[in-house]
Amino acid sequence: MFENKYGKLLTGLLIAGIVIIVAVLIFFGVQLIQSNTVQTGAEDAFDDFQTMLNTQKENTMTNEQNSELTAPIIGVNDMVVPGGGNTTNNEMEYEGFPMVGTIEIPATDLKSPILKEASRDSIKVAIAVYNDSGPGLNQVGNTVLVGHNYRNGTFFSDNKKLVEGDKIYITDTTRNRVEYTIYRTYITSPEDSSYIDRDTQGRREISLTTCTDDTNSRLIIWATAD
């Protein structure tokens, strides 16, 4: 009788152990699938943005060529710029959020859209510009880019691997692709916001911000284009 009870106990523990192992595997499997889906979606949006800019460039060149061929002879006082007039910028969206550019970090294999404004929801799907920070992408001054550290290789998860001298490439809606060089990395408290409003002395700079792996601090990276 004692042996039967002991055997049933072992069987119950074995079943419970199997259930726990299966549940853990399912949990991590779902997390892996979700992270891969997010990363793939971001990279697809990155490529789509580049395609859109290339298409705009080709259309602009074609319109200018057509305008030059069909432009009437006019006097100086009536002069117009070929292809001029009101222009409308195509605005691309990703997951319902307006895009203002893309970011590429070769050292961490990152390719992601840059969304117009950081919010709780927008930074779940891509990198975003910190609210009202700086003059805009690739402009003189400091623009802050926010990204999650999911500790799974997506977005800014691998920023801790970046070192001084590593390159960051930012492409904006005017088709400018600018190379930035990292020159400072440091960890600070979540309350420290000194990296947001800082004097770049006439240089184009970006600041990347994300949480550390333990979520208790912030990892800040400064990079300059000049």
C-alpha cells in the first residue's frame, strides 16, 4: 500500500514536471515567434521606405525632364522653376504610425523604421523620436531616438554591444542618408534627462536611449555626423 502511494506520488510529480516544461517551452516559443515577427515587420518597413524614396526620386527626375521639354518660352519676369508648384510629400506609415526615416546599425544588424513620435504603443513596434526633441533627423542639433530593450536582439536590445567608433546610418524623408559615429556611451538613472537638451556646438548629432537589461537604469549613446 505504501509503495502504491509512493508510486502515485512520483507519477504525479512527473506529470506536473512535464506540464511545467511544456508550458515554459510554449511561453518562450511564443516570445520567439513574436520577436521574429516584430523584427521582420520592421525590416520590411525599412525596405519599403527606401523603395518609396527611390520611387519619389525617379518621379521627380521624370517630371523635371518633362517640364523642361514642354516649358514655354517666357520672359524673366514670368520665370518659373521647371517642375515647380505645390508639392505633396508622400507620408508613409508603419503599424498606423507616421514614419520620418530609418535607422541602420551594422554592428548590431539593426534595420528599423523611425516613427515620428515616441509613445507607449509606437515604441512597441519600432524606433521613435523622443517627443519634441531636437530639430529633426539629420539636422543641426541633437535628436533623441527611443528604442525598447527586449533582451532578445530586437530594436535597441544589443546597444550594450556598441562601442565608440561604431557607425549609425539615418535616412530621412528627403533621401539624405547620413553616417553618424558613436563617440560616447554611458549608463545613467531614469531621472537623468540631460542628454535630451544639450548643445552640439553646430554639429548634427543623435542620442539613443534605452533601458539596461535589469530595467533599473538607462543606456545612453551619443553619435555625431560632423
